[in-house]
Amino acid sequence: MNTTQTRRQLLVTAGVAAAGGLAGCTSAESTADSETSDDSPDRSAVVIGSKRFTENILLAELSRALLTRMIPEDNLITDDIGARTTVESFLYARYGGLDHYWEYTGTLKRFHYANDAPETLEDVRELAAEDGLAVLEPARFNNTYELVTTSSFAEEHGLETMSDLADALNSGLEVRLSLGDEFIHREDGWLGFGDAYGLAGSRTRAISDDAVVVEAGKTYDQLGTTVDIAMGFSTDPELADLVRLTDDQSFFPTYNPVPIISQRVVEEFPNIEAQFGTLTDHLDSVGVMRDLIARVTVDGERPDTVAQSVLEAVDS
């Protein structure tokens, strides 16, 4: 059995077990779905993954290009780039099926380790170390959630802030939202938004039931036609032509992208932290990342091509 096949089996085993636990599967169901070979995985292989939206895919491609300078390309397994949800990515990393992906500081604090209530990145690092994970230095731009609308809808209803939106919703304004399929269920997403902004529970649920729920990146598709408000990210190129509602209650935390790497890989390649540090130093603003994403989503360049050009710019 080759390296890729064996490592992919480990990845599937970890993911099925994690997903089974989340879905309340019985142990019999999980066991039946996760039969694998008894072969031990080749620990020289490094598995890179990512979430499904453009920015995270692009960050993973930056990692691939960077890691090929340290690791033979045959030892990099990259078929999980663009394939995983936030929960899957973290659990696969935590339980050994994924060696590296990019997470976000706010997601680590308010989602993955929320039960431990970490206050600082150092707190998160200590918790992650217990899971065999190293949390490196984050990039300096904040890709937070945004709620956006068209200028005409904002002017018609006097919407400038998220408090304005909550007040309008509580007053009975009928608004249809387009929300990401993860955002709608997250406490640092729509569920927590309702509590933070005093949105009546019945209204929060009714809006959730009526929302257009799609993958992140597709939330703008119906905005201005059948959708009035859309969830987005700060680095989305689409935001340039839309009205962003100010998070005046500072509900959303800071979401700096941060490399998560298994401690095994960090120990095997001691220079890896310095290499990633040079990369994250380059990713120093929302504008920089927005331009890179636009090269993919607007200009049609391949993410790996954009990534390679970024590393060339870092080297120059």
C-alpha cells in the first residue's frame, strides 16, 4: 500500500470517528463505516488540508508552495485542500489525520476551545499543545464576518449598524438573509448575534428558517434580488460595492488566520516556524488578501499560481 493511500485511510478514520461523535452515531455505526487497513501510516508524509472557501484554499496553496522547499513533494498529501468544514478540519488535525491547515484566532477562542474560555493566543497555544498541535504566529489581517446589503436597501431602512438591523428586525421588518452554512449554526455566528444584539429569540429562529443557506462565498449570489442582507468576510472582493453594517457591539472577535501544524511536523522540521513567519509577515492587511482573492475569483487565476507568485514576492 502506498503512502498516499495509507495516510488517506488514517484521515478518513479520524474524520468518520469525529463526525460520528458529533452526529450521535453509535459505536457500531462508526466502526462499520471506518474499517481500514492495519498498515501503519508512513509518518514522513505531511497532510495539508483546508476549509472550502477561497481564502482558506489560497492559504493552503501558499503552505503547499512553502512546504515543498522543505519536504519532498511526494511526501505532501494535498487532496483535502478545499474539502473540509471548520469542524472537520480541526478534528482531523486534533486526532491525527491532518498535519496542517489554516485556522482563525477568533474561531479557536470562541468555537474550538470555547469551553475552556481562553483569553489570549498563549492560552490557546497551551490548549492546542495538549492536542499535539502547534499554533504559529498569525497573519496580521482580520478576516472577520460582515453583514452587508445594497446601498438602496440600507438607505430605505436607515441601516448603518448591526444594532440598526436588530432594531428593525424586532420592529417587524421582513428581511431575507443569505447566511453561510456554518455561520448560521455558530455561537460566534448568527446564533450568538441574536443574543448579543437583543434580537428576540422567536425572530432569530424565524429568520434562520427563512434564510438562504449556502456555502461561504456564495452568499452574495442573490443579494439585491431575492435576498436583502448577506453574510460575508472582510477580505471578499465583493464588499467594495456593498454597504457593510458596523459591528457596533463588537460582537465578532478578531479572526487572524493562523497556521496550525502537528507538533510532529514542527519537531521534524525545526525551521518551519521561521518559514511561516516570513509568509505571515507578508500577509499584513485586509487589502493584500483581498487583492489575492480577487486574482482567483475575478481574474480567474489558479490558487496555486497565485500562491507561487506570492512566495516569489516574499523572496524578492
